[in-house]
Amino acid sequence: MCIRDRSQLGEGAGGFYVIMFTCGVCEEKHVRSFTKKAYHEGVVLIRCQGCDNNHLIADNLGWFRNEPVNIEDLMKEQGKPYGKITNNEEIQKMLGETLGKSIEKFQQKQQTKEEQDEKQQNKNE
């Protein structure tokens, strides 16, 4: 998991964070962004595209616990490693690798779906 401060890139006064993580249920890799305000003052949930599981990133309103909690707290509690990356080159490299794999996986899913549709169409003829 990594959190990236996008405000250094000049994308708004409030700023954004970008998070990269792998779903612990289905192993789907994700890259998502959200506002700093939501992370520090609100609730941030991310729905996994692979299995529809909801991942709690931050809860400052007490929806899930009585005290504020964020992904860093949760990772520490679970004894899982996490990191913050602020170097633009490292971020670009990680995003490129992750997006490349995601595109490849999407293309494979599309190809499989098209093949299944073709087989079904042939059966119906």
C-alpha cells in the first residue's frame, strides 16, 4: 500500500491522496485517489472491482468504530507492512507497472468473454 500526496503536483488547494493496494480477498490491484479532506475529516471507502468487497481507508465520523481510524492505523493493528512514497519517479514507475498489468488483465477478460459469447452464439445457430 502507498499513499501519495498529489497536492505537490498543483492539483488543488485541498490536495489529494493516491493509494495503491491489493485486495486481500481476490488479489485485484487498485489505484484510487481521494481528497485529503475526506481522508482526514470524513469517511473513505473503496469498492473492489474484482469482488465488490468494500475497503475502509478512513473513518473520522465513527461509522465503523467509536474513534477515528485510517488505513495506517488498520495496517499497524494487523501487523501488515505499508509505506508512503513521495518520490515522483517511484510513483510513476509503480503506476506504470500496475496500470500495465491492469490493462493486460482487462484485455484477457474481454478476450475470454468474447470467446464465450462466440461459443454461445455458435451453439444457438
